[in-house]
Amino acid sequence: MVNQTNILVTGASRGIGRSICQRLISDGYTVTGIARTRPADWPEAMPFYIVDLAEWLNANQRSRFLLTAPPLRLPGAEGSPVTPIATV
């Protein structure tokens, strides 16, 4: 069964980001990867953007960005559509 959730992963070409992508893809999620290089084995059906995020932030006169998450669907968890999950 394919999950209809789309997930964006930065640093998707290696290390932890790559491992997260591989796991999510194997679990049936649609993953959009962002990194400075595209892995040779990245699935053609999955979007991938070659971007140096630090350069993009600098070019757009930004020093950081804020990631947000929808409400968590876990018993006892708290969250909202504007709950920050990371600030870079």
C-alpha cells in the first residue's frame, strides 16, 4: 500500500538524511530529497532538487528557516500547524 504523505528531507544524499530517505521510501512514502548532489541510485519517480541550502539562504538574505509540522497524532502528544520542529 502506498502512503499518500509527501515528505521533504534535506541532506538526502548521504549520512542520516540518506538513511531516513531509504527507510521512508521502503515504507511507501513519497520523498522529495534536497542536497548538493543527487545519489546515483535515487528513484526516478521521487523528486530531487540539487540545492546548496546555505547558498540559498545567503542569496535570499536569510540566516535561518523554520520548519513546521501538523498536529501530531500520537496519544499524549502536543502540536499545532505552527509548532516549530527545527530552526536552522
